[in-house]
Amino acid sequence: MILRENQIELLAPARDHEAGRAAIDGGADAVYIGASRFGAREQAGNALNDVAALIDYAHRYWARVYITLNTLLRDDEIEEAIALIRQLHDLGADGLIIQDAGLLACDLPPIPLIASTQMHNHTPERVAFLQSCGFQRVILARELALAQIKAIREQTQLELEFFVHGALCVSYSGQCYLSQAIGGRSGNRGQCAQPCRRRYRLIDASGKTITDWKHLLSLRDLNLSAHLGELLDAGVTSFKIEGRLKESGYVKNVVAYYRQKLDRLLNEKQRRPSSSGSTVLAFPPDPAKSFNRGFTSCFITGRGENLTAWASPKHVGEVMGTIEKIGPDFFTRNAGAPILHAGDGLTFYTPGGALQGTRVNRTADEKTYPDRMEGLQTGTKLYRNLDHHFVEMLRKDRSARKIAVRLHFAETPQGFILSATDADGNAVSAERTIAKEAARDPEKAQRTIAAQLAKSGATIFDIQKVEINWQQPCFFPVAQINAWRREVLEKLEAERLQHHPLLRLSRADAGAAFPEKHLDFYGNVLNRKAEAFYRQHGVETIAPAAETGLSLAGKRVMTTKYCIRGELGFCGAGLARKGFKEPLYLLDEDGRKLRLEFRCEACEMDVYFPE
């Protein structure tokens, strides 16, 4: 296992070293980051020296760094991927997130394996199989409800990681081929062009428009902050924040918010974080002030909630009131509207439904003077998608994560000894053989040594208690006390690195049977190693992956638990009563007609590419 007994992890994204440090400083127990190649966000690769620096920083706090190597691999990439994995293991990476089953047939170093959500981890049978193959953790499908998570927990023992915040893919992860079908950019290769964020018309079999141009496949962002306790009770051990393309300000804000909520919960349930230290924040975290498309709890408690962001896939922002009066270069808003500041970014919808924006230049009394007035009119509803005051607070924030330490200064027969013990029980000491010179002013000497020993400066430690035990106060130069304290804290940091928690690896069961006997292209078998792996585990027929160049004409390119028909309130015979005929189609702006099929027994929707 990766975590120790009774530990719970808050897991954050790291686009780069800077974002990773921001996450750890804000209280993340672990971060996940892409290496130089083969990550599911091709634009978020990092040089190995930057990954190594982040690992070194995280391990001071016993925090972990997981590497995302979660794309499908071609045969000619396997050797390079294995070499990269060995380098990452040597750097001290704490886990490897993978999608390609072919890696399980390779000679990998003893690094913990985490099954990417791209492996379609949505049933107890699939998760149990992955456990038997040596995975220490699975990242569960985002679409699961609490009851489904509990069922997986009851039938497996490995760690369960679950997304609690951030962007949502409309399709089951690893089962979306729309980007590949349109332009050869595979999401399973880290190159998704995000066609789900484009505009579509919904039409019926006769071409009649049901819904005009909207972002009909664009979902809101996930926010499960109100469900953390239920997820913990269901068996989730790692609470994951999405966002490996997000900048450090986003990461700092969202991590801090979830850290506060999770700490209160863990305290109530007598659980503990999986890393050390705590952060005293200098700003009030608020996810609504960072990029989001509006929030949803997805399917965690079942259906019935608005899932979609049909109007726009962009960050619209917080409601800031309605325009009451328009002047030549200003506007006023309704009474009680939230305060605006110079530098704030505003958005609004035009009468035609287009999202536009402007920036606040200045405010005076009740008047707001924007950078541009185009599109603004009486009755326009305003939103703020950039809170300049909040962004400045984040930028200037110097919150630091500290580990509690207790110092004990005592007299020995030959001199004195300074000992340090941290909150995790790591203990070191530094002894001096030194002449004991009685202080001329005992009270001052006592105050001086206590004050100097209590200073932790720019270290990772917070000295919360200093105990002094001597027969009589002695004189020490301040520089000598400071050097002594620095020495013992340096030794304590080194001791922490030596005792960074060891990971317990489980053995793979070569005889375990995969839950399915036949794999079509949705099995994502792109290389010979993956084919050999599945055959070894009882799969009889295997089709090549879409990324081999397979024609996707007429094929299902997306499966989603989100249902457009249900979202419109047309379950059952609702469409027919409105005079619409099935099948329904999504018409994109390039003229493609994507056929929709509704499997009501599974409450799922399939999207088919044109013939």
C-alpha cells in the first residue's frame, strides 16, 4: 500500500515545479505531475531535474509525488517508457499512474502502480482484477455514485482515489474517441482537442431543431466539498483535485479550501493526513474565485441535478448584480450588488447569447467605469471572472508550511546537549563539550537562550516548545546558540528524509482472469505487450486500438452517463409528445451529424461518428 493505516490523502495537480510547491505549501499530502513524455496532458511535461526538485521538496514533509505516465504507448515507445520509469524510480518518485496495460508485462522497477481513471475503473470486478495484477491504488471513474464506491470498497482492499474537484470529461475516461475521429488527436495519447467544449445543434431524424447552437456536451466542474464525509465513509482514501494545466494560484486556492474542510472532517472521525506539517493561511480560500464552469456534484448522489454548462465552457464567474443605468463611460448596478474594484474582470451575455467581457478601470461612488462599454445595456446581468483583490492576495501570499518541533536543552557532565523532536517522533541531538561559565545576569541568560532557540527562521519547522534544564544559567554568545540550533534542525531534516515512510508493494497474480473474454477497440490495446498481457489473463479476442489508424466511421466514439434527452426532460415518450422523431443527432459547426443512442436500462448515452 502507499498510505499507512488510518491515513487519508489530499492529492493536488502540479503543472510544473512551481504549482507543485504551491500545492504542498497549501497543505496537499501529495501531488501528481507529468514527466518529460507520455502523460495524459501532452502540454504539461516536465524535465527530470524539475521533477527531482519537487520530489526533494515534498519529501521534507513526507508528502508524495506521483508521476503521470498514463497514455497508450506504441511498440516503438515501450523501451523509452521503461527507461523513463527507471529514472523516476531512482529519483524517489512515490508512485506511477499508468493506463497502458502493456507496462504490466514489462520489467518495471519496484515502484507503486496506480491505475489511471483512463483504465475505466467503474466496477468491482475490474478493480479487483487490477488489485490482483499488483496495483496499489485505482483512480475510480468520476461517474460513480456513493453506493457503487461502497460496493467496490467491500470487494477490494487496495486504495481508492476519487476526483472531488475540477473539470469533468463528459465521456467515461479512456472511452472517448471523438477527438481522434475528428482530427487524429487522441485523448488516450494526451492530445485531446476537447470537442466536448464546442457548440452543437440538437436535431431530430427529420432535421427539426430541438435545441439551437449551445455547448451541449460541456459539463460544469466537479465540486464535492459538501460530500467529503460520505466519500470517506464509502472507502475513499485519496481525495483528488483535477487541474494539471492550471497555474499555481488556482492550485493554492483550491488546495487550501479542501485542506481546511478535510482537516475538520478527519479530526471528527479520528483519521489523520498522510503527510506532516500545517499551513496558517493569509487569505480566505474560495474555489468560486478560481476558474470554473459552475459547479456540480455529478452523479455522486444520483441524478436530478443540472450537470451542464450549455451557455459557455469558459469561466463566467460570480454574479455581480444587474446594470440599472448606463452613462457615456460608466454604469450603475442594483442596490446591494457586491463591491467591484479596479482591475476586476467582468463578463456578460449579449442578447444573442454570446459571452463578452471587459475590465473595470475605476469606481467612484456607485459608478463603475469599464475599459469598454460595447454590449452593455440596462438590465444586463454582470459576472466577475477575475477578482483583482483576491488575485493580489494570492500573489502576495507568503503562507508557509511548518512541522511542529519541541527543543530540549540540558546540562551534561561535560557540557550541554540540545535535542529536537518533531511531530512525527523523529529525534536528533547535538552535544557540546564546553566549559560552563556562570552568567552574570541569570535571568537575562535564561531569556536569551530561550528566545534564540525558539527561532525557526526559514526552515520547515515551527518550534512550539523550548525546555531548558540546567543547574544554573550559563553564558553563551548569541551566535553560538544560533549555530547550535541550526545544526540540530539540519540534522532533524536529514533524519526526516531517512525515515520517509516506506511503501509496501503487493505481488501480482499471473493467473487472475480479466472480467471480459473479448476486447474491441474500446480495450485500448495499442502494443504487443498489452496484447500479451490480456491473453495471459484469459482474453480470447483482441481488436487493435483506435490509435492504430482504425476507421471510426459509423462507430461509437463516446459513452456518457450524461444524457441530453434526460437533461431536456424528455425521458420516456417525452420527445414523441413534442413531435420529435428519433434518432437524434448533434450537428457540429463543420456539418458533422453525430448520432445519439439512448440505453435507458443503463441510463447511458452513446455518440456515434458519421458513416
